[in-house]
Amino acid sequence: MFDPVRSVESTATNGHAAQPDPLVEPAQLQQVLRDAPAAARPQTALTLLAGLDDGQLAILAANDDGGETLRALDSELAGAPAHLGDIEPQRARVATALQTGDDSRLSDEKQALLLDLGQIALDIVGIFEPTPFADLTNAGISIGRGNWLDAGLSALGVIPYLGDLGKLGKLPKLANVVERVTDIAKLDPGFADQVRPALQKIRDALDSVPVDSLPASAREAVESMRTKLDEFFAGGARLTDGPRLPDGSPLPAGVRLDIRGTSIVDPATADRLTDATRLPQVADGKVNVSHGPEAGETKTVILSSEAGQTVTKKGYTITKDANGFPIFNSKFDTFVPDALLGTGKASDHFRFANGRVGDLLRADPSLARQMGLNDAQVTHLLKQPPSADAPPGLTWHHHQDTGRLQLLNRAEHQAHVPHTGGMSIWGGGYN
């Protein structure tokens, strides 16, 4: 009989890390889950996780396929009936394993990106003659000390010759690195501080590039980099502006929103932000369910031990509030009508929220740029009747405040699954 949770055989031969036994391979675990009838999948997921020790969870979480498998198992538990028991402890184990794995991979990736910035700059140095002696000397000293970022900054003194670089096909590579660096930096203040000087050097250099004289592929790369860098540096300024109404006016008196970045707040529901009755009721790491079939019961706030901490997963950094709820980088905040509370119909919540953004975009198309929406997302939000699906690349997050929805980057949201959200508190749970 197939046993998907047989012990992991640890091997350390020849310095290799421990590998999972074939019977706990991610694909096989996912197959067991898929083969189970839909109604039985929560119990199947619970059984699978209960049979995996913490070491096995760590091995699975250490790679992308294993991480996705753990997220799939956790997703089944998110809507599991309470009578199954042992749900929240198992979800907490998954969350801990995923965070450890994600943090390890991100740390490695950040180091690689810093190395890439320096190495790309050194590649540029090798193209040109004569190369400034001082720059090469400084770069050599920095490399000798293992400081690749400083080496890159020294070498960037010759970056104004990017016209030749484009001819040699280096620009697309640089563009890819810049894109990934800015994506992480926009959401990780510490990393942003590390790379900001290098990105500023690149940005200044790109401003003087004669784009029209470059080959098509190089021209596209330059424009892509300019856009990414403009977004990054503009984002840094917007961070201090805080949430606001679409017309730029401040929020109602007394409102203090804990939101990263710039969020447009729906003027039709902004007054609900001051309604204290909509705040989640939390005590001892448990939150009261306010609406739906489980109203009156309590749920464990997943990873409440991270309250007040800044955490990074899969390249996306967020802060947890005083109760451990995630603070996401929201593009738009609104509240669904009270009639939709506790219904268990997330599609109705999405449809309403899409309609609100669509109405505001029709009244002021410039909001699309302020919210960072692309053409496909705008087209989706302008649909009439409104779609029940989130725009491509985005999702609607059920905030813990009763009725509140936030429009988020889907990748950022998924990176921080599992978490306790409003769907389980006031939305009625997933049917």
C-alpha cells in the first residue's frame, strides 16, 4: 500500500544535504490529495500533514515544488470544518516551515542579486578602453574584500557608454537584474537601502542614453529599466504620503491606517474606517468569528507570534500588526455591503469590489497609473457587469476588519499564505 508519509531517509554522503524519501516527493503528495474526493480532501490534507515530522516539512519547504505542495495542503485546511480538530496546529507547522524555507532562499537570492549588480558593472568595465584606472583599482579592492556592491558602484563610473553595451547584447541581462532588484527592494526597506545607490547610478546613466540610436532589443531594455527605476524611486516618495481618497483629499478625521505604500480608499465607504465595531476582537492569539456559520466561535490567528515583526517570504516583505495579521501593500481599499457579510461567497465580494474600482476609473482614468494598474487589469475592472474574478496578477484580500477588501499583488498575497484573513472571520468561510 502506498504510504505518502513514510520516514525521510537522511543522507549526508559526500556533503550533500538530506533528500526526501521518494514516498514524500511533492508530486506524490499532491497526487494523493487530488485522488481524494473533494469532500474528503481536508481530512486527507490533515492526515498527510500529521504524518510528516518537522524535518520532513523543512525538506519539502526548502524547494519550490515542495513549498507549493505544502501550500496546497494548507489551502485545503483553510476551509476545513472545525470538527476535524488539530487544524490550526498543523497550519502553524506548515507556516513555520514555509517561512524558514522562503527566508533561506530569499537570503541567497539577495546575495546573488548584489553580486549580479557588481558583476554586470565589471562586465561593462571590460568592454571599454581606456578604463579609468582609479575605478578599476577601487573595484579590485572591493572584490578582494568580498564587497561586490561597492565593486559595482566603482565600475559604474563608466556606465555612460551604454550605447556600446547595447550593441553587445548586455542590456537585456542588466534589465532582468534591475527588474528583480526593484521588485524586491520596493517591498523590503532594508534591501532597498542596500541597492539604492547602485540603482541611482544606473538611473542617472540611463537618462543620458541616446535611445533612438540603439537596436530595438536594447532600446526596449532601456525603456523597461527606466520604467522600473522610476516606479521604485517614486514608490519611495509615495510611502510617506499614505492612504488617501481618489481626489487626493485626506481621510476622515481620526483615521490611522496601517498600510504600506499608497492605497486609494473608496470614498463611498471611507467612514467605516472609523467604526470601531468593525475591528477584529482578538484575545490570547484567537479572533472571534463575527459572521457566518461559525459566528461566535474563535479561530487561532496564524503566526500570531510574529506580531509586530517584519517578515519576508518569496521576495515579498510585509509587517505583521499587533495581533499578527499581515499588513499588505494595498492598491485600493473598500468595504462590501453588510448584506454580503457571512455569505461564504467570495465571488460576490470580488464582484462588488471590482465594480467600485471600475466606477472610479471611469470617473478618473488617471487613477489607473496612481494604482499601478496595467492595461489588462484596467480592462478587467471596467467590465460591465463587473467580473467575479480578481484582475489578472492581482487578488482581493479579505482584511480582518469587518467587510474590508484590499486589492493586492497576487504574488505578494500568496507568498504570505497561510494567514488568518477576513473570509474566515466575517466572510462566512469558503464553501
